[in-house]
Amino acid sequence: MWIIVIWLIWWVFAFVKPMWVKAPVPAVAMSIAPFIFYNDKYYNTYKSIYGETRLRNHENQHIKQQRILSPAGMLILYLMFYFVLFVIFWVRYIDSFKAHKLAYWYNPFEINARNHE
């Protein structure tokens, strides 16, 4: 029962305005509603190449996805898609790094976010 309560409270927090938090994440940015964690080093490089609007639109789309599916629900589905794609690409290419990149690139949530950049 308490898991459902925590899930629902987290879902309610997903509707709060997104807050950008500087953190040592291993990517440019990562969204876990209502927070968008970003790595300052990667963020500044990305911003100088592509501009800030593109990244903000991408991460805001992930927040919208989490508002629809709930943050925990999206996280579970995201990881399921990633794992299935990773195994498929790993079997096909045998290189785990390439499989990781392709699994991330072809994840439906990432495709949707890239389409809104």
C-alpha cells in the first residue's frame, strides 16, 4: 500500500515546474520529474555546439512523458525498452559499447524527445 502512495506522491510532484540541478551525472542531462540533473562540463560543451533551447526542449519532453506515464512508470518502461534493445544489438554487434549507444538512440522515449528538440 505504501508503495502506491509513494508512487502517487511522486506523480503529483511531476507536475511541478521542472528544476535544473547541477549534479555529477554521466551525461549532458537526465530528467527525473520534477528535476532535470545536468553535468556542467557536458552541458556547456553541448550548449556551445547546439544551443540551450534544443537541450531544454529535449529534457522538457521527458518531463511531459513522465507526467503522462508517472515518473516511476516511465522509468520502468524506459529501462525495459533499453534492456531489450541492448540485448538485441549486443547479440547482433557483439560490441557492448556500440550496443549501448544504439539501445539509447533507438529507445522510443529518446526518439520522441529528439523529435521535439
